[in-house]
Amino acid sequence: ASQWRGVIREYADRLDVSEATPVVTLGEGGTPLIPARALSERTGADVWVKFEGMNPTGSFKDRGMTMAISKALEHGAKAVICASTGNTSASAAAYATHAGITAAVLVPEGKIAMGKLSQAIAHNAELLQVQGNFDDCLDLARELAAKYPVHLVNSVNPDRIEGQKTAAFEVVEALGFAPDFHFIPVGNAGNYTAYHRGYREELDRGETSVLPRMFGFQAAGSAPIVLGEPVKNPETIASAIRIGNPASWELALAARDDSDGYFGAIEDAAILDAHRILSAEVGIFVEPASAISVAGLLERSAAGAIPKGAKVVLTVTGHGLKDPQWALRAADGSDVTPTSVPVDPDAIAGLLGLAPSG
Ligand code: F0G
């Protein structure tokens, strides 16, 4: 068997690349689509999870970043810039350094997970913590890219969304059909837009016969699309999607309308419940923002919006190891502390409730 070649080489015929494009890849894409029996049992639907935490830097951003950095290089860029809640900066840093160019990243001070901050620093980015929120960072990045010779690699760069649409191609290939529903977290709404585009292209090519209904979820304290207006001071424990003025808002509304889709808001407590269910019952560890797909499915299922037997795919966007602290908090909010034991097998057996065998 040959090695997976990354999304540009795997899908070269469906992306805007040519012989002249220098392909910058870390082998992104080809992520698992995992049947989730526990979620199927809870909802009566057939549920699969697309685990995007399995990408090289631990999030779906790598699919778009391989395209954005390759195209930036093709255009002669020596430096790229982005605003980020953490994952985009980790990905931009890794791909830029792999390509031998500089990444400047602007992050909201004190508001991104430690794993993501560590990645950007490890991959040699020029990391600046802005005294503002993500929306301020994005405004700054756009302004800097307009005035100075740095190439913007946020999802307002169309190459990003093009690269990210490949995840929908993989879902269709893995299942042999398109699902009825696709659940996804929403921050800037770029990924929501990208999956819709991927599925739309599959339908138009005649590969599939349904267009999945795109169901996107924002955190309740950070839900501008649901509210219909920007949120000035967005708040949620799901730091990846703490965004008050989504860059791909208009595109996402068009994708919703085309797919008979939906946007919903989920409270932080329900996000953390879903995080526990996914970790403890399915065996998939994600960061809080990713768990909102699961929370959204449970909420919509309880509302009677998901028919029995419906084919449902959830994208979980980022790996749990980026922001692991949430696993150490119990459902009642108390800290989980591992039990300390002596070097004594019988004492350990007793704690595990084991009786001697035979
Ligand atoms: N999930 C995770 C883990 C993310 O990092 C993001 C966005 C999203 C979901 C939402 O995707 O913006 O396309 O709707 N993170 C960006 C970042 C903002 O800077 O890493 P979206």
C-alpha cells in the first residue's frame, strides 16, 4: 500500500493547483471516519465521527493550510500572517516553517489553549499576544496584509476553504454515499462553508444523490449567526470558537439556505457534557469546541429534528491534547484527582475491586 500523500496530491484534479504549485504538505487529511455506537444508541440515528484531531498539527486547519501556504509560495510570499484562537496559528507556524518562510501570528492575550500556544512557539512563529479579542486580531491581520508584504492565511483567503472542502470528499469516499445531516462547530464559519462546498461538488459531479443538511453550532455566549448580529464581547469555555463577528458569515448563510441547514447555540455546560460522553463512551478525545458537534446532535435529536435511521456525520475539529484540562473536571464541577496507591499489589487489587483468581 502506498502512503497517503496529503490533500493537494490526493485531490489535485479538484483543487486550483497546477504543475507550477510547490506542494507544501505534512501529510494532512485521510483522517478516520469512526462509527459512534454510543451516539447512535442515544439518538436512533446512524452516527459517524470525522476525527480531524488526527491531522499533523491536531486540527482540521491543516487541510486549508497546505493550500494556503503552497499558493502563498507559488505567489512568491516570504512571510504569512494570521489571526487565531490557536489552531490556525499552530498550523500556519508548522506549514510556514516547513516551507522555509516566516509566520507571524496574532492571538488574543491569555485566551488560547496552552497546547496551541506551545505549537506556534515550537514551530518558530513570530507570536504576538494582542490586548484584544479574536475579532480585533483578525481586523489587524487584514490591515497588515493590505499595507505590508505579508500574505494573509486566515479563512478569508479562499485557498483555505478550498483545501478544507476535501474533508467532505473523504466522508463520501468512506461511506459510499453522502450523509443526511452534517454537524459541525462554527466560529468564523469557514469550515461549515467548506464542507457544504465539498458535498455540493460531489452532488453536481453525480457521485452522490443527497446534499447533506449542514447543522452548525456556536457557543451560546458567542453566537452571532444565531442572534443575527455581531457579539461585541463573546464568551465561552470553547476558546477556539470565541468569535463575535465571523469572517465567512455570508457564505455560511448561503450554504445553510442551499442545504436546508440550521444554526444553533449551545450552553457551555452542555458542551462539557458532550465532551465527557465523547471521551468516556466513544473513546475520542477532543478539545471543547469540537464537542459542540455532539452537543448539537443530542439537542436536535431531543427536539425531534433527527429521524430514526438518519445518516449523520459529526466533524470533531481539534485534538483533546491541545487543551486537556477539561477532562480533569467532573460533571459536578469538582476537580478529578487520581487516587494515590502504595507499591502493593493486594492494596491495588482491593481498590480495583478484584478478588484473587482460582
Ligand atoms: N473547531 C476548532 C477546534 C477551531 O479551532 C475552530 C476555529 C473551529 C472549530 C471553527 O471553525 O472558524 O471555520 O468556523 N478556529 C480558528 C483558529 C478561528 O484561529 O484556530 P470555523
